[in-house]
Amino acid sequence: MDAREYAKFLTLKDPAWEGGDTRKQGGTIMRTETFRFKGFGRLSAGLVLALGLATGPAALAQEAKKGGTLTVAIETDMEGFDAVESGAAGITDQTVMKTVMEPLMTWNHETNEPGPLLATEWSPNEDQTVWTVKLRDDVKFHDGSPFTATDVAHHYNRVLDPANKSRSRSYISVIEHVDAIDDTTVEFHLKHPWAALLPYLASTGYSGMIPSHKQVEAGKQQREPIGTGPYRLVEWRSGDRLVMEKNQDYWAKDEINVDKIVFRQLPDTQTRFASLQSGQVDVIWTDRGPTILEAQTDPNIVTLIAEGGGAATVMLNGKEGMVLANDNLRFALAHAWNQAAVTKISWQDTRPNVEHPLGNVDCSAFDMHYRAFDIDKAKDYLAKYKEETGKDNVTLTMIHTATARGRELGEIYQQTARAAGIELELVPVDQTTLVKRTYGSDFDITGWRISDGADLGPQLFSYTQPGSSYNLTGFDDPELTQLGEEMRVATSLRERHDLQCKMAARMNERARILYRGGGRYYAFTRPNIKNVPEPFSGVTDVTRAWIE
């Protein structure tokens, strides 16, 4: 970043606007996600298909061609396929996992309603604390063993067992236990009615994907996954590629088109994009602004865009014993953070500025207590910190990924913090190290993200509740805890959303999570690659793609 850029971003205002126009250029396809959440009763596969709700195994709009190899460029290596041994499922993890494993349901991101996949129908009891889910009876795992309710119950109960310390547990901890009634019937027993159950049964993260319980018990699922998905893993060269071959026994095999999918690890954004342009790869994901803008004007590239929730974030570690447990120092850093500069310089305005991560949830009736960029306020809070602690100099450590995106993030914050009187020591690390250090509380400041989802309530709850494995920044605020508990048991959509807005406002006030761009996600394909949907949450689904 040169001096002129620095001068510009120091003077940029931080309006934290939401939305913004997205240009439709070249081969761009754009879908705007809407966040409606309806009450669900009994839905059969036939009814859901008749209403056009299924987003997975549905009839293709065009006649698909069979055969060929699809090459997908991914940014990082897979962490693994085991829900307990792995941590948080990132964009790469979910993109790859979708080819090998499946959740119980699909999720229609236009209607915010579930569709059948491994499950065919689902219904609650009268007080909605027990949900009965019926399963397909014609599904086999890659090793030829039958998929049954035992696999479902084993997976969820293993994630829910506190002794296993699964990072996915806090998201679904409203589930008390899961029982296999017979081979094709499973019951989910809840602590209380929970509006987020069905979205999480459709999750493509670690909590939602169902593995073979035999492979899990054998301790092999992490590196040698056995799932029910349309492809099976046949080769994994760490740091290089994963190779998937078509599952000839897949229960919906007529919908699967390409014979092989190769996921190539290309960490550098420009290398991925150049590989797409040259035809060495067929599909890429990126959030780099310059690449996105160039791709949108290239007639030989199809751009897929999904609007949604979630946000890229900066986490301030305010846990007890950490220097940022001090409110005034955190508030100083919050006002020294310039979200508008990041979205302008790093994202090139391809992502919106946001005051909360809730996407299209309407929080306009609430004061969001957003701590906007204001160097004078930052200096005032820093002066209060120095007065109460007697410290003259403040130096903090910020870890970030050793990528262009990570370096830009660190450099921008370093310079704005320095303008307020705070020094940041930047420590670039690889993605795996960043995750381990973040979960191990070995940081002052780190880049992170709040994932998109059909219902962000469980994430807000997990990030703010004392004792949660996802409470990475040390929230311990009685008001916020109470709001989370009320939100969790709310049964009406309006009440649930209002409480989520109130939680987000209180989170802003306490200044432990700062935003650096909201949920807008991009994927790119060659024009001969068909039937790749928009990348909801950044996850690119290539399972039903075909090559023209």
C-alpha cells in the first residue's frame, strides 16, 4: 500500500451501508438471497418436489452430457472429513465434502425451506420437542454397506458428546440426543422447540454431513472418508490435490454427469484465475476484488454471485488475562478499524459494508451501536486506558494468513491503529496455524469470518455464550447471554430476528468482533461448464455439473 492509498483510507468515512448495486457484466449470473423462515410441519418428498423446493437432486433444466474430468481450483488443503477430529469447516472443506458426503436435507436458498435428500419426510410432535425423520431405504455407502438410522444417530450423538470436544457441538447443542427407531426412522429429541433445527439438518458443515459409523469407529474417516455422496475419494496428495471418482452405486446416479473431479490446491489467487483463463482449471472461488472485477468483464468466464449473510471479521481477544480484556483498549481499536477502507482497497467494493452479519434480516428498528471509524474517539479511549493502567506504550500482536488478502488486512489495521497510537506486530501464518492459534486463544487480534447460513442464530449464540468452544473473544456479558437464551427458544420469526438484531447490537457495543465486509460470494467457471449453482456461503456445488 503506497502513501496515496494510505492517505485515502485514513479519510474514508465508514457508513456501514448494507446492500449496494452489483453490476451484471459479461457472463454474470446473480441471485439475491432472501431470508424468510417459515414454520415447518410434515413435509413429504413428493410435496416438496411438487413445490419446487429441492436444490439438490432435481431435474436439470438442460439435457446433461455425461463423462469427462472437472478440475476445480481450491485455495487451501482439506482439514479432513471427520466431524470430531476436524475443526471449523471452511469454504474449501465444504466444497470438497459435498462430493463425498451428504446431509439429511437440502436447503433452498431462495425460499429458505428444506428439501429431501437422505431424508424423505420429517414431522414434529405437538410441542415440537421431538422430530421424527424418515430416511431413504435405497442408499449405500461407498463400501457397499447400507445407510441406516444407526449412522445418523451415531454421528449426531458423537458430535453432541461433550467428551469428544467437537467444535460443531455448540451449534446444535439444543439437540439432547438422537435415537434410531428402526433402519429408516430417526428421532431428534430437543431441549426446547428450536426454529433452527431443519437448517442445521441441511448443513454442509461438519455437523450436518453423515459418515459411515463403521469408518468413524475404525478411526479412518478423517483421511479415508466413506460417505453416501456421488463421488468417492481415490487420491489425496496433501498440498496438491484431491481426486474424486464417480460413485457408480449412487442412489441418484442418473443426476451425476462427470466421471472424475480433481480439486487442485492453488493458494495464490492470481494463479487460480490465470489457470481458469487458460483452461487448466474449470471452476474457481475467490473473494479478491481485482480478480472479481476482471472476471466480470471477461466474456469467456461465467461469474456466479450469491448475496447472503455472514461477514469477514476481525476478532479482538478480550478473554480474562489478555491485554484486550480492557474495555477502553478494545473500544480504541474498534474506532481505529476502518471497514470502508478494507472494502474499498482489498475487496474493491465487491462486498458491502455491514453493521451486523445477519444478511437481509431487517434491523432498521434498532440502534446497532456500531463503532464507526473515528481516530479521535480511538485516541480518547486509548488515553483512558493509559490513565487507568499507567502504561505509556501499547503493542499488540495480530496474526493473519500469509496470503495477499491477509497481508492487506494486517497492513491496513497496522496503519490505522498506529494513527490512533497503538502499534500492531503482524505475524503471517498459514491457514491451519491461524485456526489452531485462534482456538487456542494464542492471539491478540486475528482475521476470522462468521459463516453464512439459513439461520445465523446458532452462530450468534455460540460466539457469545460463556463456556462455548466458539466464544473465541471472551464474551461474558449477562445482557448478551440473556438475549441469546431468549433468541434460542423464540418460536416466531419476527421475535427471533428482533432478538438476533439486539444481540448483534450488543456485540458491537462490547467491541470484540469487528466487520470487514458482509456476505457476497463469487465463483467462476469456464463457459462450457454447466449446472453449477450460485455459491451460497461461498461453497461451490459441483456435484451435478456437466461439461458441454
